[in-house]
Amino acid sequence: MSAQMIEGIEEYHTAFARSVVDSMPAGWVSVTVESFFFGGCTEAEAEYIDAQGRAVGVQIPDDFDDLMFELREKFRSLGKRVWGRSLYRLDASGEFNLK
């Protein structure tokens, strides 16, 4: 069963995006976040592109990690496989892409 069949998953993705955007410094152009969860672990890495076109590593906000943990537990409670991977790309203009 795919993640799209999990009720409320869109709200998690929106909250993930909001968490990252709210933590960006002034002058950011876009940010990419790769996240995954499996077993008892959640991980995420991110970098943003600044106005000069440079890629800069960025710390993932604590609430992003908390949301990943909640989503992993939601998968578990529904009897789904407890793993997942997402690639988020957000632009300062408001464009949002999730894979």
C-alpha cells in the first residue's frame, strides 16, 4: 500500500515544508530536504541555495524530526511497513515539489 493511502499524510508533508521554510535564513532561494525513516530511526539532510547560487548545508529543525517520528508511528499503528523516503524541494516563491 502506498503512502498516499494513509489518511492525513498531506498534512504531514505541509507541516514538513512549513517547518523547513520557517527555519530558512534571509536570502534563501530554494531548499532541498532528503528524509527517511526506518525501524527506530529517522534521518534528514538539507541544503539551501542562497542568492549567490551557493549550496549551503542547513540544520534540520527539531519540529521536522518530531513530525518524522510521528509519521513513522502512524505507519506502525496502521500496520504498514515502517520505512519511507521523501525528497522535498521548496522555492522561496512558494513552489513545492515532493518525490
